[in-house]
Amino acid sequence: MRKIIIALACCTVLLLIGYASYRGYRLYREKQWMRLARESAAKSDGRSEVLCLQQVLRVNPKNVEACRMMAGLIEARHESSALVWRRRVVELNPRSTEDRLALAKTALVLQDYAGATNVLAELDEAAKKSFSYHTLAGTAAMAVGQPEVAEAHFTEAARLGEVSFGHLRLATAMAAVPARV
């Protein structure tokens, strides 16, 4: 009986060591692929970056940083799947105001005005007092043909921070685009 207990204890220890080693290896691979993805991003090598990020997401589909980087890459190519990746980032990190604002910005760039408006409406009150919120909300209002609302948001944005020439150009360009709701 004593030999059986010792044998079971040894098997249990071996299984635990094996499992811990496997988990450690997966974490190591994930970190290595993320390091390579960052290096590729620094070199502006989009193809290698995408391949590395795919490996990271294969190891850990809930890696927020990898999803965020993938969204940025796809958004730079103006593909509509960038919205899917931005939504995924918000799902994984629901309390992040920055990620929600990035989702709204991507929706505006891809002319999903209803989606951008919904994301902006879901922000908490503290986030609605930020410069970024008011510039995005003003741009969304201009895009859907609400110049009075847009003016109020841009006025508040000007009060909160410095409105650059780029923001004004973006708002003017968005006003020229026909609303698609």
C-alpha cells in the first residue's frame, strides 16, 4: 500500500512539473513572438509583424496588446476588419477609455457613423469631458449632418485643449462626406 501511494505521489509530481513546463514554454513563446512583432513594427515590416502577431494570437487569443497592434495594422490599410479587431480589444479590456475612443475613431474613418456614435454614447461621464471625446463626437455629428451639435463639441474641445489645424481639416472633410446612416 505504501509503495502505491509513493508511486501515485511521484506520478502527480511529474504531471505537475510537465504541466508547469508546458505553460512556461507557452508564455515564453508568446513573449518571444511579441518581441519579434515589436521589432518588426519598429522596422516598418508589416508582413513580418502580421505573421508574428498571428503566432502570438495562436498561443494566446486574449492578448490585448497583440489585438491592439493587429487593429492598428489593419486600420492603416483602411480595411473594414479593423473594426472587428478594435471591438475585440474593447471586449478584452472593457474599462479602457482609450480603446473605446480608438474604436470610435476607426468607425469614423471607415464611415460607420452609427457605430461611432454608439461607442461614444457608451462612454462614462469622466471620459465625456475629454478633448478626444469632443473632437470625435464633433466629427461624428458633422458626418451625420448635425452642425449645431458638432459646433458645441468643437467649442468644448477648444476649451479643453488645443485644436490643431488637422482637427479642423478632418471636421471639414467629414462634413463634405455624405451621411450614410
